[in-house]
Amino acid sequence: MSVRFDGQVAIVTGAGNGLGKSHALELAARGAKVVVNDLGGARDGSGASSEAAQAVVREIESNGGEAIAHGANVANYAEVEDMVQQAMNKWGRVDILINNAGILRDKTFAKMELADFQLVMDVHVMGSVNCTKAVWEIMRAQNYGRIVMTTSSSGMYGNFGQSNYGAAKMAVLGLMNTLVLEGAKYDIRVNALAPTAGTRMTEDLMPPEVLAMLTPESVTAGALTLCQKDAPNRFILCAGAGGYASTRLFETAGTFISTEEQSPEAVIASWDKICDQSGQAELASGAGQTEKFLTMAMTNAQPA
């Protein structure tokens, strides 16, 4: 099977360098018309320049593709709206959105200024919200859309000195989970990519020989898998250095404690049953947990 994006329009945020650039180039190589978004700021979000995005556009065009650059700050909804409108004016549709833009402001929580926490949340979380909101009605109207959130092992498992980044990267998974439910009948599929790659975000965290293995290109194959026509839905794909895995959230079957017996002591006494993984399952929505607990309660109810 050959994955192609002919006739489709893709927006890739943070596409001036690193992962976003790799995603944009490969989408274009496979036929997509691409909006190369990049504010052109530094790794910490400071500054702005259009040169990086323009360079990617020139590269795409030199290879026979179509692309436009836009310097929208994803944390600013008005700028994002303008970017999407320019795509619509030029090509009349938006099929793919890869929410890739991000910044780092790493410090331990004890030393972190709240402004640094807020800025990272604004770019990663509200940036994903803003871009998704700006294309959502377009995708609903055309009954087609593929959206990729960029999450991280730092959010799913934690990473020292990244409380802001980790919180943001878990938040986009919560956004994904609900958008999957709301977009399903419009064939809008929403997935998440958890990349490990050597980019300017990680260049001073790893030795050169390790960075050489963690190429952005080895992650891009996964990104394109999540935004092609036959993409899964609500899938977290982890990718790096040629390795691929999935992360899933499971809930144990649990146990029931009657109203009369409920106490911290009873919960502690039931801890092994609460943690027993033999009957664990992936829930389709938050309502599934409520249904499970109510079923337990009704099953164990004493007859009147």
C-alpha cells in the first residue's frame, strides 16, 4: 500500500525546523499542499523570524511541491484564524493538521516562575486548541479531517525539571480523547504522536552519537501514518530511532465496597483487588467508568 496525500491540504505547526520541517517535507513529497507554520522563535519561545518557514517552502517548491509559509503564533487565535483563512483562500480546504509547535522552559518546580509554566501551557495546549478550533468546522463541513496532537513521554511518565511541559503534553491527550468522540460522525480522526528525536529542543540534552540515531525522519513515518486516509483513531504512537510502540490507558476491573463498609481501612484492605490487572480494560469514554461502578453497585445491592 502506498500512502499518498494528493489533493489534500495539510497545516504543520512549528515546521521551520526539526520534526515539523521533516513532517512538512514528507507530506509535500507525497502530494500534499502544505502550510508551513513557524513563528521563528528560539527554543524558549522568544523572538520571531519568518526565514525558517520560508526556507522550508523554498525546499518544497524546488522539489515540485506546493506550499505557503505563515508565521502565526499558535497561542494567538486571531493569527491562527488568519493562517487557516489563507489556506482556504488558496486551496479551498484543510484535510490535515499536525499540532507540532512547542517550546521548553525547563526548571524544577521549586525554581520555576509561574510565567514560564503559563507560557509553555499556552503554546502546547492552547496552541493545539486554537489550531484545532480554527479547522474544526471546515473538517466537519467536508466530512473529513485528520488531526495529530504531539504528546511526550515527559507527560505520560514524567521527567525531572519538566512539570510545565509534562502537564501540557498530558493535557493534549485529554483534548484528543474528547475530540475523538465529537468528531467521529464527521470522519475526523484524532491521534497523538509521542516522538523521541534529536532536535534543537533536545540538542544539549544528549551526546552527538545518540542524536545521530534520533533523526526527525525516523519519527515522521509515524506522523504520516496517523494522518493518512486509513489512520486509526484515538491512538498514541510512540516513535524514535526506528522504534515504534503504543501507549494506552487501561483501568482495572476494580472491586466493590458497600456503603456500610466504606472507609479508608476498607479501601486499604481491598488494595490488591483494586490493583489486580487481570480484568483491566480500555474505556471508550469517561462514561464507561460511571457505568462500571453503577453496575457493581446494582449487582451488589441488597434486595428490599
